Amino acid sequence: MGIDPNFERNLERTGEEHDVDVWGPVEPPEKLGVRGTHVAVDFDICLADGACLEDCPVDVFEWVDTPGHPESDRKANPTDEDQCIDCMLCVDVCPVDAIDVDPGRENRI
């Protein structure tokens, strides 16, 4: 099962980390929630294969360390989601459907 495309309605915004909105619940290191709003990454299912970092033409993502998480010790954080051009390449290449891009969600809190 991939990221919930309605996470902003189904989860509570719990704060910000690495300049990105965090949607929870968050209980590190096992449960890290969803990061981002316009470009959202479900950290709980992200495998950190790097396809989104490699394919993004505007460098939206950067690695952040997530030591102790059961899926991977790092995640693709949408740090520069404001640069997103809605090409959907990251969505298409994610092997576990951990990424959702929705320009209608931008700046909605």
C-alpha cells in the first residue's frame, strides 16, 4: 500500500523538520510519518532506493538520516518542494508508491 493521497485530511500536522512539514503520528525511530505537502513522501514506507533523487529534474529531494527506521537508515526528503514542476517523475519511479505530488495541496494547512 502506498502513500495516502489524502494524508493532509487524515493525519495531523505535527510540526516541521528539515524545513519540511511533518504529518503524523510520529514516534521515532519506527514511525516517521509523511514529510512535505505539495510533494509528500511517506517516510514509513520509503525504501531509499534513490530513484526520485536521480530522476527529479529540479532537485526537490535530498537525503536525511533516519537511523533505526526498519525500512532504511535514510530517506528522500522533499526539502525543495517549492521548486517542483509537477512532472510526476518521482511518483512514477518510486517502487513502493511512497511519493505523492498534488499542486492543489500546496500551502494548504
